[in-house]
Amino acid sequence: MKKTDLINKLENMGYEVVSTKYEYWDVAGVVLKNKKILKLASLIRKPNQLGVNENFNIEDVLDAIKLAERNEEYREDSQIHSMEDYYHRKMYG
């Protein structure tokens, strides 16, 4: 889902979406119940290039929000602070 559609859908669902930094980029972030921010971004790595992806599946974002709100239950290296963390955890456990 495109970034603007994703933000509109999240705001319509009652989530607060703010602008935040991810590495060098300004990206959207969802304010969690614990007032921390889940960054809606993941890095794109290609030879001699680095970029950021901000287009995600809404179901993945909602799952990431649910998991990120429980970060205090996980070790620091297993916590989710961005969509990149979510996909890494989904892939590697």
C-alpha cells in the first residue's frame, strides 16, 4: 500500500501518525500506547545505493504495531522499532 494511503488508513483507524527520522530520511511513524514511535520504514540496500521503503501491507503494519507495543517483554535485540525490525524478526524469529 502506498505511503499516503497507509497513513490515511491508520489515521482513520485511530492511530496517531507523526513525522520522524529513520537513519537519514524523514519518514512516517505510528505513536504507540507507550508513547514510543514505530517507524514505517525499512532500508533498501543495492550495490552502491541505499534507500528507504515506505510502502507496506496494512496487515503487516498492524501486526508490527501489536508486537511493538509489547517491546518491554523482549530482549533489546528482538524489539521492534521499525518495519525493518518487524520483517527481520518475521524472517529469522
